[in-house]
Amino acid sequence: MSPVQRTRLLAGLSAGLAVLTIIGTLAGCGRSGTPAGAHTDGRFQVVAAENFWGSIAAQLAGGKAEVTSIIVDPATDPHSYEPTARDARAIAGAQMTIVNGLGYDAWAPRLLRASPSSERVTLDVGKALGLREGANPHQWYSPSAVHRVIGSIVAGYDRLDPSAASYFARRERAFLEHGLARYDALIREIRERYAGTPVGYSESIFRPLGEDLGLKLLTPYSFAKAIAEGDDVTARDKQTVDDQARKRLIKIWVFNSQNVTPDVQRVNELAREQRIPVATVTETLSPAGDSFERWQSAQLEGLARALRQASGR
């Protein structure tokens, strides 16, 4: 067993013990399992496992709900996150929860099972998109998936507060037409100008976006998936990615600045030596207080600059 595998195993065992402790705490408090998160002012409680979905949910909710995100620290790894008693109380009191699913936040379903409620609306993004286990979980990097999830969030709000359906429809329309205007424009621009450009990337988080933009993704997916999941990269994949940089087979290199492993750092250096433009992405909102659309638009602008530098257009 490799050091990385031992670390992941210990993290999983620790997370399991944490959930058992939390379940015991909730049971000791004598909770019925029915969410009790409604405010006296009529707002309902929404809890998102991650802030990229939470940011969107908050903007769609307006003044009708209070939205809380659990993963907000850019330094936190959602894969190995250990939930706290506070997280468990938040989910137990929520009338709607939004989890990413697809194994990305496996701790979240455990907390939901610890405080079951037939009245709670739960949006599992992976299931809502019709994806199976093993699919790329980073769907907030897929523009088409983001638009579909927006509709699913609003549908959940309509179930909780049918009388406010027209309000939520207006919020959705405003977000799509104005909030995401720059984001959508940048996606169209990059797709029209740079589709087919050969690109290298460090992690699987970028793949949904790269595919949507029509970029030619040369990095072996097994390399990007191993980096994202903290697994060992094969010698063959290392050689392939290194050669792509040394021989300038890729026009730009995109890496996750929140996860710079030795393998990623090596390719970063090779790209700079070969004067290959470099762009960065992050897994979660950075800075943490940013909105989804400002965060994504800033990254798209950086990607467009790198592509412009590489192509001269």
C-alpha cells in the first residue's frame, strides 16, 4: 500500500468514526428527524454541501430562504472532509439540501441518513443530471450541467413554497439573463475562437469545461483523475504528459492551483521552460466569498488570455 493510499484509508476511517459520533449526538438529543429549520419570518433553510452550488442557490432564493454552505474554505478537500456536529445539526434542520453526489461528498449522504425526513427536499446533482457512479463528479465545471442544476434548484424551491413560484421564476430569469451573462459570453467566445486547440490539464475538474469549449484535451484522463483523487500516477502517464510539454504538443497548460503535487509542479516547470502559456483553475470558490459567476468568469478570462497568447489571435 502506497503512502497516499494509507493516508486516504486513515482519512476514511476517521470520517466514519466522526459520522458515528455525530449520529450518536443526534440520537441523544432525541430528534424526530423532521427538519425544523423554518425561520419565524417565513424563510426556509437550505444547506449546500459545497459553496459553488450554495452560491447559485442563494442567488436564486433571494429573500425567501437562508442558504448555508458547508465546504467554504478553499484549502479544504471535499473528498476527505470530516463533518462536524455543527454540520450535522445544519443538515438536520434544513428543509432543502444540495449535495454534489457521484462519490465527491460521500460524507453528506451519511449525515442525511442520520436525520431522515420525508419532508426535506434533497437535490443530488449527479442523480439530477442522470449520471452514474464513476462519472466525472466535477459538474459545476460543465456549463450545460450548471444550467440544468439551476432549474432543479428552482423546482425544489417551488415544492417548499408553491405560493412563491412566480418569485423564484423571476429570480431564475434574472440570474440566467444577467448574473450569468459574462460567464456565458466568455464560453461562447472561447468556443468560437479556440475550439480544437490542443490543451494539457492537471486535473479532471477541468475536463467538463474543456469538452464544452471544444478544446482538444491531450492529457490522459487517467493522469488527471489520479491527481484529483490523490492516487499514484503511472510512469507511462508521467512520461506522456512530460513529452507533451517538452515537445510543445500542447498549446497551453491548465492546472488546479489548490492541488500542486510534485507531478503537477514538474509539468508546470516544463511548460514554463517551453514558454507554453499557463492558466489556473481552483476546485472551490476562490476567494471563498466570491460568487459562482465571478469566480468562473475570472478563470475563463485567464484561460482566454492563455489561448490568445498561444495562438496570437
